[in-house]
Amino acid sequence: MKSPFKKISDVFQPNYSVNFSIQKPDGSILLTLTDTAGVAVKRFISSTQWRDQQQLERLITSLQLSLAIERGELSDVRQLTQMQAMLR
């Protein structure tokens, strides 16, 4: 199985610098995505989310959706919304 951290990094690089930092003893981490304009996303990821493949996929889709909304990319938002509906 591919590392969840590598999987997240592979999805968002080269558009974003991906940084993980351990935040809490329960295994939660802080994910920071940074682009040329600065920090694009900061999100806490629970140990359950990064250890469970299905939850990890949902997290990645959620991040992609958030970024598409921020960038105003309506077609990407529609596509990601459809993908997210299929995962449920």
C-alpha cells in the first residue's frame, strides 16, 4: 500500500508545496498546501483519516474541491462534486 503522505503529495505537487507536521499525541497531523501566493490550505487530518483508504480519498476530494472553489474554477467544482457523489 502506498504511503498516505506520498499519495497526498503526489496529488497536489507540483502545483503546491506539501508540508506535514505532527500536531497531537493522538496521531493527528497538520497538512499545509502552499503555492506562490502563500498558504492555500491548512487542514488537520485525524489518524483515522490518513490510515483509512476510503477516508483518505474523501479527504483528497474535499481538498481539491476547496481549492477549486477558492480559485473560482466552476467546471472543476462540478467535476469534483460528481466524483465525490460517486464515492458515497
